[in-house]
Amino acid sequence: MSILITGGAGYIGSHTCIELLESGFDIVVVDNLCNSSREAMKRVEALTGKSIPFYEADIRNPEAMTEVFKAHQIEAVIHFAGLKAVGESTRIPRTYYDNNVTGTLKLVEVMEQFNVHHLVFSSSATVYGDPAIVPITEDMPTGATTNPYGRSKYIVEEMLKDISASDNKWNFTLLRYFNPVGSHESGQIGEDPKGIPNNLMPFIAQVAVGKREQLSVFGDDYDTKDGTGVRDYIHVVDLAQGHVAAVKTHQQDAGLHIYNLGSGTGSSVLEMLQAFEKSCGKSLPYSIQPRRPGDIAECYADPSFAEKALSWKASRTVETMTDDTWRWQSGNPNGYES
Ligand code: NAD
Ligand code: UD1
């Protein structure tokens, strides 16, 4: 029996492949490589010493997906495949709804056809919108999203809840990630954004290797500890291990399971910058710029439910996050093309 990983060549997917293989699971990967490269899979194979059945295919293509399900005995699916750039989603919303929403529906259809009913879905803290209070617990309201990307995650969550309510065979786990950062400690795999990074950590990393001139800090007048935005950064290896815990815990549990995967600690933009400066051993130029539209002041998780139910806890520190990111970025200044 194997676990099918959609989007397994991507940033979080590739790290999760390693943790699953190291925990003794067999895996199969489907990825259309629209935001990743085959090299990531080769490095996962080299790091684990295992070969991974890989299909370059689109989850929206039922014929291709049928071939995968025919060729392997799939017991569960971890579904990472999707598009994730907030700005781009406002420019090409149809593409986002097609990929993220229609793609998930088509995947679920093929699963039904092959009698596979266990799905773990990559959701996001973005479904909470601008939270009334922090830390955020799973029962807080969702849906007040501010962009098509966020809405696509919210719509998929609602769709899976409806399917679960209609048919008690389904076993869905919705994992709401906070801010995944960092890289595998080997420095061999990591985040490889195409073009100008939108997110803080890859942007800082590119300033540190000299690919970008300076960091723009989006706003220093928020009601936070130092005026800059506060987020819950979680090391990608902790996040990957959260998936292993979720799959193991709910292997046989039909129903709907929802977890925040975060560290529970809020760090500001300037704190992250300072931690990175220590990791790379130099000071990094930045300037204060206006707030980024759609940004919120503070967002961090109450991860206690996941900790209790999954016997899992994010344990890696901000220093480990910046050290590991620097090891990956400095060793691979042009990502997988280095
Ligand atoms: P990523 O872009 O690195 O990985 C996604 C992978 O899916 C890529 O390899 C891409 O080629 C593949 N893909 C996209 N559309 C596909 C399709 N139609 N068919 C087959 N493959 C397809 O992104 P990531 O950071 O690893 O994120 C993984 C998932 O987690 C995404 O669903 C994302 O929305 C979600 N998420 C990410 C973050 C984050 O900050 N990285 C936060 C919350 C949620
Ligand atoms: C963003 C997305 C969110 C998505 C998440 C993970 C927006 C509005 N939200 O969240 O939907 O789920 O990424 O992919 O885009 N910052 C800077 N300078 C930069 C980049 C970021 O100061 O160049 C600041 C931001 O203002 C924020 C913090 O750094 O305070 C983190 O930003 P980012 O990494 O983009 O994540 P989120 O905004 O939390």
C-alpha cells in the first residue's frame, strides 16, 4: 500500500516525502512541475536512498490520474498540488479556482472510483482572514478571506465538509498551515520560488546572497511588539512531520479532522531579519515601506489541539529556521538550477 502525494515535488511536498519515507511509508508522487523541478525528487531519492515512483501529470486530468491509481494500491492521498501566490490569484482568479477547487474535486472523484477515502488537504491559516483574537483556535470563524487564493482554500474546506457530511466513508484531515519556512538540514532541498519572492523568508534569503538589493519591510506602524507584522513561522520539517502524525493518527478514522499546524509563537518581521543576520553573519539592508494591502497585524496559532490529538509538536526554533534556510540558499543560490 502506498500514499499518493500530489504536488510532492514542491516545497512542503518534497520535505514531507522524506519524512514519510523515513517513517516507513511507501509513496507515489504526482506533480505537473508547474512550480517545481524533477531535481527536487532526485535529491529526495538521494537523501533517503529510496526510489520514488513519479508521474508528471496534472491532477485535473482524470485519465492520467486513473493510470496512477491502477498502477499502485493507494491507501491515502496527501494533497499539496495547487497554486499559492496571493498576488497572482487576484490577476488570474479563474486559473486559481480551476487548479485548486476543480483540481481537488476531480481528485476526489478518482479516489471514489478506486474506493480510496482518506485525504489530507493542505489548507492555510488564510481561511481565518483577519482574526478577532490571537492565538487562533480551530473553532474560530473562517471564510472572511481577502483574495482568490484564500477563497479557493476556504471553498475546498467547505466542499470537503459537505462531502464528509453526505457520506460517512470519507476520512478528511484539513491541515491549516501557518507560515512554513526553513529547509531540510542537509541544505539539499528547500524553497525555490520562481521570480521575485512574495514571502518574507525567501526574500530575506535572496537579499543575503546578493540577488536582491534590500528587504522592503511592509509597515512599521502596526499595533505589535515593534510595529512590524507578526506571524507564526513553522519549520517545514516540523510541518512535514505533522503530516506523518496526521496520517498515522487518522489511518482508520472516517470523518472530518481539522488542525492548526503552527508553532504557537509570533515573530515580527524585524525579529526574523535579525535572526537571519546572525545565521548569515552579515547585516542585511532594509527600508520601511507602506503596509502591503490585505496584510494583517498579527496571526499565530494555538497549536494545542494538534499537539494533543496528534502527539506532535513543532519544536524547531527560529534560529534553526534561519540557519537551515541560509544553508540551502547559500549552497544553491539559484535554487535547483544551481
Ligand atoms: P509549491 O508550489 O512548492 O508546491 C505545489 C506543487 O504542486 C508544485 O510542485 C506544483 O508543480 C504542483 N502543482 C500545482 N498544480 C498542480 C496540478 N494541477 N497538478 C499537479 N501538480 C500541481 O507550494 P508549497 O509551498 O509546497 O505548498 C503546498 C500546498 O500547501 C499548496 O496547496 C499551498 O497552497 C499550501 N500552503 C502553502 C503555504 C506556504 O506558505 N508555502 C501556506 C499554506 C498553505
Ligand atoms: C502570505 C499570504 C497568505 C499565505 C501565506 C503563505 C498575503 C496577504 N498573505 O501570508 O495568504 O497563506 O503568505 O504563503 O500575501 N513582509 C515584508 N516584506 C516582504 C515580505 C513580507 O515586510 O518582502 C512581511 C509581511 O508584511 C508580513 C510578514 O512579512 O507581516 C510575512 O509575510 P509573508 O511571508 O508574505 O506571509 P503572510 O503575509 O503571513
